[in-house]
Amino acid sequence: MTRFIRLFLAALRGSESNFTSGSINRAIFLLSVPMILEMVMESLFAVVDVFFVAKIGTEAVATVGLTESVLTLVYAIAIGLSTAATALVARRVGEENQREAGTTIGQVILVSLAVALVMGIPGFVFAEDILRLMGGDERLIANGSGFTRMIFASAPAIVLLYTLSGCLRGAGEASIAMRSLWIANGFNIILCPVFIFGFGPIPAMGVMGSAMATTTGRTAGVLYQLYALTRRSGSVNVRRSDLSFNSDIVRNLLSIAAGGTGQFLVGSASWIFLTRILSTFGSDVVAGYTIAIRIMIFTILPSWGMANAAATLVGQNLGAGQPERAETSAWRAALCNMIFLVVVGITFFIGATEIVGLFERDPRVVNVAVECLRVFCLGYVFFAYGMVISQALNGAGDTRTPTLINILCFWVIEIPLAYTLATFVNWGPPGVFWSVAISESLLAIIAIIVFRRGRWKVVQV
């Protein structure tokens, strides 16, 4: 127990950053712990905002919802750039080329700012039109356009928080990425009620206060990341000269980022289509499905931590010229993830009713959520391998292959299968749930086959 505590504290401190030698199990643990906590912090952002905004009224919540829907495109590009940043920085660190790693991070910063301005300025200028286009009425537009304008103005902070976290993960500094999210959330949690409802000399700003708090929190997190990346004692060091435009690195970055962005958009679009199919069966079904998804997403955060750890390990070890260690790291992380998700799956299958009951009491909604959760659990073994192996391919710089697999499994198979089972075979909502379990299982099988072929070992980034 004492050894575990020491290892846990070492993971939080980030005492190691290069994982090209030593115990693979230790490396997975040291990377996974801060990455898991980082995932928790990211999910907490949305929860905190909605919690306080909901106390203002339905109109305020709708404003946040409509704005976030459009902002999904910004998130998609930020996630794509983050994936590319992790792959490139990890490769350079594995090569022990810290100077080139610093230059790469400099280019990530330049591209992040350029993308944020291209997307943020139109959002700021046309905030009212965006809300109108999304179906907001004139009263909502009048009261909420300030929130939308502020959120789009903060696009640089949104994008940089993602991309610099990706850089830090690639450099093996997962604990710093974690702390930056702690700082961002700390400011957001404290400032949200202060700015929304007012405190002392600070006037109540309503939903606009939520945007102010979120922007302040994200900006504080980014400033901490920049401090960590520019200090001389860090594993990588960004200098002013690294911000000079480098066309080769930028071209490489954008090429890899396109795949990462595509994966996010393909996955997001498939969930939208599935929700649309379920909506034909009534609001109770949609509510039950939504609750099951939220429970599942929150409980598999450790899985995403292990998947991100695999990406860093693969990237660093390929850079160090150790493709076999990179492959072993991915399989080991997948095995750990499978063991974890099997335990979670058994718990959910047995205790689904009690777990869902913590969120909802309506028996119709509960029945749908329980059935959804139990069907999803049956695919957890495959899901465990699919998410880790896909991220391992991303870490190798091969984001194109996971994108193509996602398109095949989610758009070509999952959506048509869901519609067929739910409508033509008359399975109803369970048909949609089974389509998810089947397509996720198929994705894992294809990813494993592709990974075993080993072409990712020779990808040049």
C-alpha cells in the first residue's frame, strides 16, 4: 500500500517525463493517473457552468446549449491539433531532440492562435445571427448574445488549453497538463457564482457572468501551461525563436490534425443521428438514453487516461527507435483497460437499476436507461481495446487510419444498423443500443488487425 501511495504521488508530481526505458507498467501508471484527473477536470467545466446557469432560468441554459452546439466545431479542431501535438512532441522527445520539440510546440502555438482567430472573430461579430440560426427567439438573442460573443472571443484560450495539454502529454509532462485544468476549474468554480449573481462591488451579470468566469479560468490555465513550457528546468523548453513560422512542421501538424479532427466529428455526428432515431420513440427514451450515456462517459474517464498514456508511450518509443517497446506498451495499456472495464461492466450490469435510480425516478425513463447501460456493458471488452489501440495509432502519427475505421464503423454500419433494427426489425430503442455495442466491437477488431500489421511503426512525423 505504501508503495502504491508513493507511486501515486510521483504521478501527481510528474517526476518522470521520458518513458523509453524501465518498467512499462510503471510508465502506464505514471502517465494514466494525471491524464485521468485531467479528463475529470475537463468534464467538470461543463457541469459547473450548467449547474450555476440553471439557477438563472431556462432561457440562460438554452443560450449556453445553443452556443456550445456551434462551438463544437472549435472543439473538434482543437482536439485534432491536440492529437497531432502529442504525436509530434512525443516523437521528438523519444529522439531526445528537445530543441526540435520546443520548435514544434512553438508552431503549435502559432497554428492554435491562427485557427482561434479565424473561428473566433466571425463568432464574435455574428453572435446574434448564430443564435438566430440555431433557433433562438428574439428575447433569448437579446439576453444571450453577450454570452455568445464573449465565448467566441475566448477562442484562443479554448484552443490553446487543448493543444498545449497535448504538447505537455507528448513531452511526458502529464501532471502539468492536469494542474493547468485544476487551475482553470478552480477559477471557474469560484468566479461563476460571483460573476453570475454578484458579490460586494461586483454586479450580477447573469449568463454573461458564466462566460466571464469560464474565460478567466481557461486563460489562467493557459498562462500556467505557457509558464511551464518556457521555463528552463522543464523537459522541453520553448524559446522566442521557436515562434518563427516553420512551414514543414506546420504542414506536418495540419496533416496529422486533420485525422484527429475527423475522428471527433465522425463520432459526434453518429451520436446526433442515433439521438434523432431514438427521438421518434418519445422523450422518455431520449432521457433514458442520455442518462445512460452520461453515466458511461463519466465512469470510463480512467479508460481515456490509459488510452492517452498509450499514445504518449507509442510516440516516445518510436522516436527512440524502439517500435517493439511501443507495441508492447499499447498492448499492455489495452489489457489494463480491459480489466478495468470488465469490472465496471459487471458492476453496471448487476447494479444498473440502483445506479440509474440515483439520477432518475420515473420508471419509464429508468427502464430505458437500465437496458441501454446493460447492452453497452456487453461491448466493454472490445471497447477497452478499441479506444486504446486507436489512440496508439494516433500517437504514432497515423490519424488517417482511425478516421477511416470510424467512418466505416459509425457511419456505414452503426447508423444504418440502428435504423434497421429499431424500425424494420421492430426492436425499438434496444435496436439502437445493440447497434452501438456491435459497431464498437467491430471497430476494436478492425483496429487490432490493423495494429498487428505494424505499418504504423514506419510512419514518419
